[in-house]
Amino acid sequence: MVVIESTGISDVGRKRKGNEDAFFTDDSMNLYVVADGMGGHQAGEVASKIVVETIRDYMKRFNDTDRDVEELEDSDISLSKDANRLVSSIHLANKGVYGLSQTNESYEGMGSTVSAVFFTEENLIAANVGDSPIYLIHNGGIELLSVPHTVLAEQAAIDPEGAGRLAPHFRHMLTQAVGIGLTLKPDVCETPCFRGDMLVLSSDGLSDKVTPAEILETVRNESPQKACQALVDLANERGGDDNVTVIVLKVKDKKNRSGGLKGFISKIGNILYKFSFK
């Protein structure tokens, strides 16, 4: 059993008139989602809302033990059942956003990033599309669990020197987003979690202004509520050029049924699986 304490804040920032971010937190479901929408005429706001609500509603169905829920077909044998469910919810959101964009001219080209975390009894599952980061704070360190789907990040993985010569706007040019096409491939990480671990999910309105080291320093000695507000305030103090959405959560208690080995093997297996396709 995992006991989570979480707080989420979405702030319009200091330069934007509207907020195209959306988020969801539910400690009883152990589900946390951040979506950063894009598109004109408030289309980004619509896209991010569809993403968050679709993932919430799909995952919620599995909480009802008396209900027989049909699994979607797009399963990955390298992932656990719970991870496949989270990925399926993202695929379902993609279909919803894309479908609406094809039937309404004002929503043409809209899309959204998504970063989602779901806790099982033994592991945490992190899945993402786009560049909204998911950070894990564990044993005094911080690591990025999500994979940034941007031209700059993917070029850096292939040719670090060449990436340094790219223009700054490539940093936010997405190679994947929810709703811009019929298909997508979320990145997924399954790993054990431990009592005292913390996670930070955010839109790039935070990660553009605050470094991972500063995030670590802010959250490790504060409650999720205070840390969340402090991070939003810091991003705004440094310009607040974009909407700022942050979820901070802490694992308050954790009782493993079979220890962390299963989760560790799952994570290594997933890394090898993804490597084989590169």
C-alpha cells in the first residue's frame, strides 16, 4: 500500500492572458497528470482539458472492483498491466483531441503534452509525451524520469555538439504531442518507490525558469504544499513568461508486498526494450 500526499497549482504566469495548462491529482487513485496545451483560439486549453479528463476517467474505471472493464488492445508485452492501462489512457486522449481537431476548424492543429504518474502497490509508473518533465527526488538526488520529445533533446542524444549549434527555438519544437496525429508512442518508466520519495510534475513554464538543482533544494525540506507554491513563485519572479503548472507529491508510507526486485527488473527490461528500437 502506498500513501501519497500531494498538491497541485496552475498559474497563468505574468505574460499570458489565458491558461492552457491543466492538471489532475487524486491521492485515493494515486494518479497525477499535467498537460500543457497548444493551439490558437483557446484550442490549447481545450486540448489539455480533454487529455486530463480522459486519463482520469479511463483510469478511474479500474478502481471499481465490481465492474468488468474492457482493456484496450494497444498493449505492450514489456510493460505491466497497470502501465499498459496508463498508456492506453494516453492513446485514448490522443484520439479524442485529434478527432475534435478534425471536426472543428477553430481547433485545427491543437495538441497537448502530457506527463502522468500512477502508483501501484509496489512501483510508480511514469509516462509522457512532449516536454513536460517528471522529476524523482530520492536519497538526496534528483533525476528526470520523463523523456523530452523535442528536436533539441533528440538531436543532443545523437550529436551533442551539433545540438549546441541549433537555434534556441528548437528547444520547444516538439517531435511528439497528444492530438496532432493518429498515432503516438509515449515513453514509460516503471520503477520501485520508497517512503520519503518525492516527485515533481510540471509544465515547461517551470522547467524553463528553475533548474533541477533548485527544484531539489526547494522540495526536500518543505511540505508538498509549501514547495509547490514556492516553485510557482520562483518561476514568476524570473519572468513568468508562460503558464506555470506544478504538482509536488511525497510518498508518506510504503509497504511492499514482494520487495523492490520486481520493479527493478521491470525498469531494466523496459530500458532494454526501448534501446532495441533505437
